[in-house]
Amino acid sequence: MKKNSFNQDVQTLAQKTGSAQRLQDRMTIVLFLLPALVFFSIFLVYPVFRSVYYSLFSWKGFGPAVDFIGLNNFKRILTDWIFLKAVGHGMLIVVLSLSIQLPLSLALALMIGRNLRGRAFFRTIFFMPYVLSEVITGIMWLILFNPDPKRGFINAILTLIPGLKAQPWLGDIRTVLLAIFVVLTWKFFGFHMLLYIAGLQNIPLEIEEAALIDGVSKRQMITYIKIPLLGSTIRTSVYLSVLGSLQVFALVWIMTKGGPVNASEVMSTYMYRFSFVRFELGYGSAVAIMMLLISLVFSLAYLRLVRPADYLS
């Protein structure tokens, strides 16, 4: 009896010790996460809820919001052709990024490969634009796109070619969005290229060597081995590219401010104009919520349709 009682006491003590240890571990985790949760709540969660609140008012940003108008700001957004045009411009940048920018990045990553001499130099050269701030990039390309051939490098080159003349790249409604996309591609091309290079380096060499022994050509190696094994990297690159294209702001604002005649307007410049230029902060908050909803819908669709493939692969 005494032995059984002793064993029970030991088991009870072990259970209490284990419970105390688990509680201590959980408290440690909470304490480490608490600073991040506080900053996340202050700088993300709270502003989102405040934006939702202000979007229900006609508010200029001065004093308390008292002019309640309900969902009228959202009705105004959905009937404003300039906002709808800005959404279309964002979608066009998304399509161009997915059809031009990312395929070119992938092609260059495949060309550089593992064994190209000076590959570190090429990676550095192509990644350097991504390191530059968007403000510096916008100012630099403003100079390059200057319509005066004596001041703008691109037009200076065009005038040297017979039959071509200087173009107002950022002043023409037909070319301004294309010019902005060129700048976006130049800046973010290297980032996506490095993502693909990292994915290629994670492919085991044994797989490539076995394929070469079986007589697989270089084209077949790329089509049937490398690209399928890069599936998760490509999906991540697409996700980042789409969200970045929908939220692009600094480059467009620095270079064109959404002009000429709203030809390069995107959702973020539209929001900034009404919030901090016209001081219609209630309406600007509603625009911000619409941007959040569009990005959230895409993110949820991505997680639902695409992301499970990464867990199954």
C-alpha cells in the first residue's frame, strides 16, 4: 500500500511539474510575442478600424468627425470613373508584370544558372536597382525621360537614329503608363530574378545529373524538370508581384502624380490626392478600405486556390 501511495504521489508531482513547465513555456512565448503584438495592433489593426470609422463620415481631418453620411463615400467611389480607371490601370500593370516582367526574370535566372562565370557580378548588377529607394528611382528616371533631347538621355539617343524623334514619354496619355511600367520592371526585375535563382539552387544536382545521363536536352531540362520544381517559388513571385502592382505609389506620384489627365492614375495616388491634397480624409479612408478589400480578396483567393499546392508538393 505504501509503495502504491508513493507511486501515486510521484505521478501527481510529475503531472504538476509538467503542467507548471508548460505554463512557464506558454508565458515565455507570450512575453516574446507581446511586443510584436502591441506594435502590430497600434500600427496596423488600430489604423484599419479608424479608417473604417472615418470612411462613414464627411471629414476634412480637422476636429472630430461629426458629419455622418453612412456608405455614401463608397457609393461615390463606385460611381467615380477616375477611380474605376485607376483600378483598370492597376490591373493593366498586374497583367504586364505577369506576362513580361516575371517571364523575363525567370529566363535570365535560367540563363545565369549555376556555372556561369561572373554570375555573382550579374546578380549584383541586376539587384542594385531594387536597393535604390523609389523616390531616387523616380527622380532618376524623370531625368532620363526628359522630353528635351539635350537633357533627357533616352530622347537624346532617339534623335541619333534616323527617322525617330524625341517623345514626351511622361506627357503623352498613350505612353505614360508604358513608361512607368518600364521603370517598375527595371527596379523589381532583379528581385524576382534572385528569387528564381534561389529556387534553382535548391534543386538537387543529382536530379539534373540523372536527367543528363538519360539523354535529356537542355530545353527538356528546363521545361520538364526545372520549371515544375520551381512551382512554389513562381507562385510566391506572382503573389508578391500582384500585391506590389496593386499598391504601387511612390514611383507614380514622383514621376507623374497620376497625370496627364489621369492617364497614369492608380488607386494609391487617387487615395493620396483626396486624403492629403484635397483633405477629404473621410473619402480617402473609404478609398483605402477599398484597396484593402481588393488586396484581401486576392490574398484569400491565392491561399484558397494556389497555396495548398505548396503543402502538397
